[in-house]
Amino acid sequence: MYLISTSHFSFDAMLKNSILLFLVFLKGIVFAQSTTTQRLEQAYNILKADSQAQYATTALVVLDANTGKIIFGRNENLGMATASTLKTITAATAFSLLGKDFRYETTLAYTGTISAEGTLKGDLVLVGGGDPTLASWRYEQTKESEVLNQWVKAIKEAGINRIDGAVIGEDSAWGTQSVPVGWIWQDIGNYYGASSSALTWRENQFDVHLKVSNTGVSILRTQPSTPYVKIINELKPGAPGSGDKAYAFFPPLAETAYLRGSWAVGIDKPGISLALPDPAFDVAYRLQDTLKRLGITTSIPPTTTRRLSAADQPAPKITKTISTINSPTLSQIIYWFNKKSINLYGEHLIRTIAWKAGKEASTENGVKEELNYWASKGLDKKAMNIIDGSGLSPGTRVTPLAMATVLFLAQKESWYSDYINSFPEHNGMQLKSGSINDVSSYAGYYKASRGKNYVIVININNYSGTGISKKLLRVLDALK
């Protein structure tokens, strides 16, 4: 009896001690969270009181990455212009609906027949499959020289040594709408505002090299040479230290570009990058020029199916495909999409989502598929007023909480490691940044040294001045 009651007493004591320890542990967690919340509150209020934020709208939401619980939220349900943080939603949607191993295809084919002497009595046709990486310098296998060499090899292996026809860029798969509704005139025509195309080439951009003096700004050359484009130079010398304030006004399918703004002495880059007006034509032009230098001539200048259609000429009827080029995987594409914030990739991904769903490959259809997908995960469609795939449009509005919820849900997916690997590092955190006129934002993840994991979205719209991004990161220092 004595031994039994002693054991019983020991068990009760142990139970009481365990409960006491648990309560102390729980109190420590609550205290830590309360302290974090207080630090965030203080830091957020400092941002709101800053003179740059006097007429701005600010928002911040921090979730516990393990539970999804809101640790701190201010204006988290207010629709905000996202800038490039929208790419986090586009990327997550593409991973979910296309798969991390998805690849685009571009094919080289010909029409007509090949004579015994090696004359193709027909056309070479480059059929676009929406690949945004074709001839991109970012991947070893996609570089322009690699792609052209593969095509030349296929042409020679087909026995073609002369072409009684043309090289045609076939870009009809995605229709004629290449720029999302809502993009602004100042962006279109510059490399970051390059329009999407079913047959994209060298990320749809080319360079204009400039030289500045006290008397003016002159154009040295374009790289690569684009003799079919006329550039009207209205640039003026900028004040010392004013940097690059040059913009190209150059709509898709146009032949004349206007350079406006200023270019200052001392800029450490050779010039600016413009958007290709007609990438399908440019790729046909590059292949035909390459063949000409190798002695394989064509009888008709390069063209596109769009130009043939405008001239009431029939679309080419393919006889045989002689080469297929596969893009890098979606995981590789999204790595650069987020690391370098490539707007073109976002516009391709959102249109591809529609295309692979069997719909017309439009931005609007891609957004509908995107919203339907996240609605099936419990998000309110009304919290995401999305206009494009990249966030370049100032008209896109997403609530910080909706974006944070996408980031939280992404952690549960098989592709999450590839997803978070694409996020740049800012201030010791995995954050995608965003910046357009008077908009600055960050969205991503932070693993604190004490073992707490957070999902973060911070955003400011309509701020004044410069350097606001550093102040946003200073708010997030409260999590450290």
C-alpha cells in the first residue's frame, strides 16, 4: 500500500510538473509572438509616419508559415497595385497547372517538295509554340548560335541547298493581341515591356548603343543589326548624374521607333534595350541571313504568316517537320522569371495556362483559369483583380492577404523547393520585389534564427521620392 501510494503521488507530481512546464512553454511562445507583433507595429507606424508615405497607401501582412495564422495585418484586405510581386502568383499557378517539367516546343518544317538537286520548291516554316526562351542567352541550350546551328544542320540533313521560296515565321497560334490591356504607353517599346508572341526570339529585344556629349546624344548602332527598323532619335543630354531616363515609344508590329527623354554622361552601360516589334519576322530574317552566308539562297524575302494573311495570301501547308527544339523546363524558366523579374515570361505563362486548358491563348483567358484554380483552394476571386501575368500593369489589384495565402499554400506542393529557389534574397529573406511608378512591394518567406518561419507581403502605393524599398525592408527587420 505504501509503495502504491508513493507511485501514485509521484505520478501526480510529474503530471503537475509537466502541465506547469507546458504552460511556461506556451507562455513563452505567446510572449514571443506578442513581442514580434509589437515590434512590427512600431516599425509599421514609423513607415506610415514617414514623409514619403504622407499620401500613400501602405499594407503589411505576416503569416505564421506553419499554421497560416495572421501574426500581423494592416490593410491586408485592401486591393493594392502589386508590381512584380504578382509574379509569385503567376509562377505558383503555372507550377500547379502546367507542371514543373513542362516544356515548350518550336518546330522547323517545310512546304512543297525537295528536288533531286536539293532545291526546296516551297518555304521553310518556323512554327512557334509559345517558347519565351528561344535564343535567350540565359540558358546554354537556347543561345541564338545554338538554335541557328541546329536549324542549319536539319536543313542540310534534309538535302536542301537552295530555297525557291521564303523563310516564314509562323506565329498564328496566339492570335494578334500581343500586349495585355492595361499596359501603359511609356513601357511598351522598351525591353521590359516587350510583347508576347507564339514565336518569340531573343526575349523579344534588341540593343541601341548610344554616345553622349554636351551637344547631343547620337546612335552608334543597333545590336544585332536591325536594318528593317527606323529609329528617330529625340534624346537630349541629361544633367550630370541624372542617369538613364531614355524611353522607346515603339508599338508592336511598327517599323518606326522614337527615342525620347535624356541620357547623361558617365552611365556605365552602352545604351538601352528596345522591344522587337515583330519577333516572328526577326527570327525568319536571322535564319534566312544565316543561310545566305552559308550559300543557301532564297528567292523571296523573309515574312510571317501574319503578313501573308494581311496580304490575303494563304497560310503555308506543312509537308514535313525536320527539327523540334524543346525549351528548358518550367522550373528553369521560373527560376529566371523571378530572379530577374522577366515580364515577358509572365505574359507567356499566363497565356500558356489558357492555351493548355484548350482556350484561346489570351491574357484574359489565362487569368480566368488562374482565378478559378485559386478559388478551388478557397480564395475569393474578388480579392484578385488581375490584368496581366507580370505585374507591369498598374491596374492589377491584389490584396496582400490573398497573395500571402498563395505563398502559404505553395509550401505544401511538390514543386515548392523549385518555387522558393526562384525567389531573390533581400535583407536575408527570400523575397520577390516589385517596383513600378510610385509602387514598391515585397512578397516571400523568412526563416528566423530562433526557428520561426514567416510568410510576408508588404506594399506601398503612391509614395513620393526615391529609396522607399529600403524603408520597407527596415519594417521587416522587426521579424529578426
